[in-house]
Amino acid sequence: MSCPTPPGWYPDAAAPGNERWWDGATWTAHTRPLATAPVPPGPGRGSGAGGRSVRTVALVAAGAVVVGAVVTGAVLLTGDGEASPTAHRSSGAPSRPAATGTDAAGGDAGPSPASSPAGEDPTVLVDQLNGITLPIPDGWERVEHPVEEMLTMRTADAEAYYCPGTSSALCHHGTVTTRTASGTDATTPEEIAEEDIDAAAKRAYDEDIIGRPLHGGIMSHRQIAAGPVTVAGRTGYQVRWRVVTGKGPGGYVQSLAFPSAVGSESPVVVRYAFDAGPDGPPLALMDTLTRGIRPLGDSETGGVGSSVAP
């Protein structure tokens, strides 16, 4: 009988040198460099016989990673999306899904790191790593194959439009992403939100991840709200900008930072980007979504099993 693999960090066969978080049922969008993984303590670290022991352990570990990658590759080559029982026994770690897709801009989204487990509630965006859920508004969709390593929901693809300023990328009237704060020296929710808002605005209304102009660039911005806010029972901080663009109606961008509900309570960042004008979501929806953020497993209104009208 096979036993389910417990949640944890495992080598990412699709991105050598990285680890990806397995939530016990599926791969999430969260990754980290393999070099940051803790090295198990052991006797004899250093020179001499101890050094040889460490090198031996390292070689064995490297061999295990290679074997895991080979097994995963074998699964991908079968073409049926399922591994044989032998492959599962040989790997010892969950096999990475082989699904691929196309993002809204028409580019190859690559392997699916955030595919939802079968039966997952379609009205909720689940961030397993940070221990939170966000209600998905009526008419919005979870992005199953995000180009960036962020959990994402947005207005329906059927309502997407060519971004002002380019005919090669599609834009959405509303987008919300969630991720663990990283690559910053900021420590408090206020510092993190104030630092993140500029990057959030540029990603939404200046250039996309591959450098395509989206709305004719950002001409100016003004801060229309900022202050502390309670999120999932924890004190966070949000900053909201009104962005004026070279083309199109521009929009509203918000960065919300707060401590995670699990583990070491690492800071979480939720970004909101809503188009201005009649086609954009109502600005009040940002506040509604913030109030709807819940700790994982909380089934109160706004958490698992509920929906929010735009």
C-alpha cells in the first residue's frame, strides 16, 4: 500500500536548483532556491574522515535528486499523465504534474505549479503556504497556470481585452495576487506595503513580466489611502494608489501586507489591480476581499465555501 507524501519542500524537477512546496495533495506556486534548504547536522563535518563522510552524504543526496528527476521525466514521456506504480516507488516524492497551458497574453505558461486539487472549491483561492484563503468574486476565475510564481485570480478571460499600448498582450479589468514577501529588507507590514506598491503599479500598468508595454506607461500616480488594517485576525497595512496611464483609463493599485497565519508568520503580500472607468470592478471590492481573507480552514463568511459579488 502506498502512503501519501506529507506536505513539505521537494526538489523541483522542472527547475533544477529549486525546491517547490507540496501541500500534501498538489504542487503549489511557491518555490525557493535549493541552496536555502537546511543541511541536516551530522558527525564529522570538516576535514579528514569527517570531510569524506560529508562528501559521501552529499553525493548520495545528489544521486537521489537525479533519480527523482529521471523518474519524473519518465512519467512525462509516457504521455498519459500518470506514473506507473514502479515509478512512484522509485521516486519517494510526489511526481510533478506535466500539464502546460497558455497565458492570457498568448505565451507558453509552462508546467502548472498551482493546479488546484480535484474538488477544490471554485469560489475560494487557497494559499496553502501562507495559511490563508481569499473569496473569489462572482464572475472571476482562478488562474490555473500563472506565468509568475504568484497565486492569482482575475476577472473572466471572456472579458479580457488587448492592453492599450500593445496588440500582443491581453489585460484583465481586475487582478488579485498573493505571495510570501521576499527579496526585501523591510520587516514591518507598513514598510513592506509602502515598498511594494511601486512594483505592483508597474507590473499592472507599465510593463508585463517580459517587458511589453501595457497601458502606454504610467504618467503619474497619487496615494488615495494608506493605513493599518486587520487581516485574518492579524494587524496589517495597506497602501492604495490611483494610477494615470498614457493610454486607457488607468486604474487603482493596492499593496496589502500582513503576517502569515501559519508557521513563522512570514509576511504575506496581496496585490490588487482594478481598472478605472465603467468596465473596472467597484473600488469597494478591494475592501470586501480584504475582509474576506481567512485563516486556512476557517469556514466563516468570506472563507471557504462562500462567494463575493463584484
